[in-house]
Amino acid sequence: MGQPTTPTHTPFLLPPAVEVFSNGIARYPRSARLEIGRGIALYGLAISTSGAKAFFQASDVDAADPLPLLFLARLTRTFAPSN
């Protein structure tokens, strides 16, 4: 067995990611990609309501882009409570 690896999405990296994406959105409020990034980071922190809002905001910015809603659907399934 080799050395254990640290995943690149460790929880301690997510709060700074949310801050970086939020700062980017303040500078570029019409950036759907920044909203998607913020939504992913928020979902990773289990702040799903705010994460979903970020995806909807990204969809509002570019209604023709299917990615925000695809990410939302995927993360909703991934983080859905198990029965």
C-alpha cells in the first residue's frame, strides 16, 4: 500500500473557495461560471439552500447554458439524504 493521498476537495479549502468566488462575483456579477463555482463550494460545505440559489443565479445570467441546472441536479442527487 502506498501513502494516503489528500483529496483536493478537502473541507478546509471550501470556505476560502466560497470567499474567492464571492469576491469574483462582486467584480463580475454577470459571470455564470463564478456562480457555478460558488454553488459547488457551498454544496460541499452542506449549505445547500445558498448553493442552489447560486446555481439559479447562474442560470439567470445565461439561460441558454444548461450547466448550472445540470450541476444542481447532480449535486442534489449526490447530497440527498439517504433513507
